[in-house]
Amino acid sequence: MHLFLVRHGHAVDVQSSGLGSDAKRVLSDKGLVRTRQAARGFAVLETPVSRIVSSPLIRARQTAEIFAEELGYTGRMIIREELEPGADPSALLPWLRGLTERPTMLVGHMPNVAVLSGLLVCGSDVTDFRFKKTSVCCLSIDRGLLPGTACVDSFIPPSVLRRLAV
């Protein structure tokens, strides 16, 4: 199975936006532009994605929708609470194990995407993956979705993705 872990794009500041809640934060104008560029760059790689799963928070859903559009993904967006901030990323593993082995993109938040990648690659939630906004970590997992069984195929920072989009 291939997993693509994506951190959401740049969002508005909760205090200066007047939204009053972290959950209501949307992508900023800069975040919309850079997320689209990163998604377009990822699309250039022609990596198949058969399923897109997002945190329920608006900024993650917007990021997932932009990636879906740029990838030509026409499937239904799956929302999982295990991807939202404060959730235990390991709680997502039983659900993922039940999926068919198709390339899956997970869009979430820090530190959750880093913790999940560390758990899958190293077998623990200790990780030094530094997910900048719209980074993509590409993992391959051959022996089930067990902690410590994933291999990092690539870790693509947003600056590289944006350059690929040109």
C-alpha cells in the first residue's frame, strides 16, 4: 500500500481573523495559492491516488479538495476524525488496515502527520519529520499497516512541489 501524508496549507490566524476557533480556520489567500501550486507539482509526478482522506477541519478539507482537483480525483472525499489535531494518529491504523491496497492520501495537521509517519516508519511516535505546510511524505507499506513496517519512498517539501508546478 502507498500512503501519501500531507500537511494542510497555510491558514489564517485564529485571533486576527475573528473566527474565534481553531476549527474554523480557513486557508489564507497565500495558503490557497501555495497549496494549489504544491498540488499541481505533485500532479506532475503522475502518482496515482485512489482515495483521499481528510481531517474534518476546514483548512485540511480545503487542502484535500485542491489536491483532488489538481490530481483529477473524482472519488468521494473521506473525512476521519482521527486526523484532526489532538486525536491519536494510531487510532487510524485499524481503519486503514481494513482498506483495499490502493494508494491513499491522508491530509491532516502537525504534529499528527509527523507522529503517524514516525509510528509507521520507526515503530514509535518519536519522529523528526518536519512537515512544512503542504509537504508530502510518500510511504510504502508491504507487511500490513503495522508500526515500523513502512518505508519512506520520498519526502517532498513544498518548495520542491511548487518548482515542479512551473
